[in-house]
Amino acid sequence: MTGGDARAADARRLIGGIEGHLLVAATREEGRKAAARFATGLDGLAPHQRREVEERYASEYLALTRDSWRRTAERAGRLREEYEERYRALRRRLLAGCLLGWCVALGYLGALLPGRA
């Protein structure tokens, strides 16, 4: 890997890390908002109980979201493997078809060339 390639890979990792951080931060905020909406409907809770419910709800929201992201990433990996295998098979078939076509064409040309008996 050249210096430019290494810098580009480092930049991609840095950007990926920043995107991940922003995604988690946004999800945490969504979880807090959803927890607040949920706790609002629970009448009769003391303020400390409401905070505890909101914290647990937000924590569970984040855990469920992370599990969903993990399953999505695993599925994407499996789909990528399937795609790559189909692509390799297609390339093999295409190469075999091209080679067969060239062999047929060369055989036909060889039969047509004068002076061959």
C-alpha cells in the first residue's frame, strides 16, 4: 500500500468512526425522547421513579437498536458473500463462453482457409 492509499484508508476509518459516533448520539437522543413520551403517560410516579423508568427505557431502546444494527450488518455480510460468489460464477461462465466462441471461430476459419486439405 502506498502512502496515499494508507492516508485514504485512515481517512475512511476516521470518517466511519465519526459517522458511528453521530449515529449512536442521535439514537441515544431518540431513546431519551421516546422514554420521556412513555413516562409522561405513567401517572402517579414520583420524579425519581420517572427518571428511573426513562433511563431504563432509553437503555433498552439503545440496546435494541444496536442489536438491529448488528443483525443488519451480519445480513449485509452474508449478502455480500453471496453476491461475490455469484459474480465469480458469472465471470467463469463468461470466460468459458468466450473461450468456446473463440475456439469455434478459429476452427471455422481454419476450415475456410484455402490450401488446407
